[in-house]
Amino acid sequence: MKDFRGKVVVITGAGSGMGRDIAVKLAKEGARLAISDVTPDGLAETERLVKAAGAEVHSQLLNVAEREAVLTYADTVKDHFGVVNVVFNNAGIAHHGEVEKMEFKDIERVMDVDYWGVVNGTKAFLPHLIASGDGHIVNTSSLFGLLSEPGQAAYNSAKFAVRGFTEALRQEMIIAKHPVKVTCVHPGGIKTAIARNATVSGDHDQKATAAFFDKYLARMPSEDAADVIINGVKKNKARVLVGADAVVLDLAVRLVASKYQWVAAKATSWALSKAK
């Protein structure tokens, strides 16, 4: 999809961060937008920004983990605009904690939003995207969908699952000759609120962990990340690596294979000592 002008674009998790920046940038390119989030104030601010950019917008509170609500939402958007062209399944949350100390509910919560939210959005909108004759699904995985990190087992699980789901879907669309492109996005350390909003298990200090992420790991501004993602979609890339860290670490894992796990364990041990 080389031009978003006049296209109907759905963006979940649009109340802040990359979701908001993608919405604003596409509004300026002439897209018609359906934005959603679980946070009323954040969603209202994004709606204000995209309207100021001149976009037609449909805004609705939505929890992507609630399947029936997502199915109804897809039909609502289709009825409102008459067509759906692009879906950014962008909503996500994070949780930091070791498997030994996490509760089942902690893992389930991350999987419900980060994985099942993507599945729900894809399944709900796919018939409309096929019918549009010019569809594109953009699913947000992570750098942690390319490599694992101690303390991120729940998030790793969800993001690896998104990657596998999305790559299989792209192949199925090719086999079926459906007019739907599919892109999997792998952001590295992006300056968003995801770390500050994350939950934790065990004796982790949430504020200290978030502060460490924001200071040392979140290198790319969210606005720049949105540009990389949009350009990747325009070029119909199967995989979009966002940030130099994502590019370098993806290559490193390819080169050293499973040996990266020892390095990651040592690096995380050092990082945790700094975060305390």
C-alpha cells in the first residue's frame, strides 16, 4: 500500500505511544481513521490530534482481549466507513518477573492482550480486508519476538506467538491469492510508556525497572518509530525491524544462535544490579 490517502485505517492502542503517532502521521497523509484504546483520556487526546490534522475519525473505547467486543467493533467500523483497508494491531502491555515468581494470572493477562488481542483483531477484520480488495494487516510483535530475555517470559511468549501467527498468515494470504498484505513489526527500545505502565512480580521495583528502561534502553523516539513502521508497510515488508538495537540484535542472534542466551543472562544480571 503505497498511498494511505482515502484508506480506512484501524489502529488499536491508539491512546499513546506508537499507536498515537501512527494515527497522527496517517491523518496527515489523508487516511480515514478508526482509533481505539482502553484509556479514555489518551484516546480523547489522539482523537483531538487527528481531527486537527483534518482526518475523518471514528473513536471507541475497546479492550482487545474481549473477543466479542472486538468482533462487534469490526462490524461497527465497516458499517461506519463502508470499507476497511488497513489494521494495525498495536495494543500491548508488559510484565516483568521471573517464571518462578509469576502468578498464572500475570502470564494470562499479557497473553490475553498481546497475543489474543492480535488474533482477535486479525480474525475480526480479515473478512473486511479481503472484501476491500486492497487490505493490509500490521501486527506488532517486538524485539523480544526475535530473542528472549530473562524476566520477560510472559512478554516473550506473547510476542513470539504474534510473530509465528503473523508469518503463517502472510503465507496463507499468498497461497489463497487474497488481496491482503501482512507485516510483522519488531520494535526495539522505543520511548513510550509501556515500561512505566508495566506490572511486576516478586521483589522487582517497578519504578526502578522502568527508569532503567527509559534511560538506557529506550533510544528511539516514538515518532521516528512510527515513520519506520509506515514506510515498511508502504513497501509491503514481511518484517519491519524498528531501531538500531532491533537490527543489531536480530543479526547477532542469527550469527551466534542459542549462545546468545548466556550473553543475555549476564547482561540482564548486570542491568538488574544497576536498576536497584
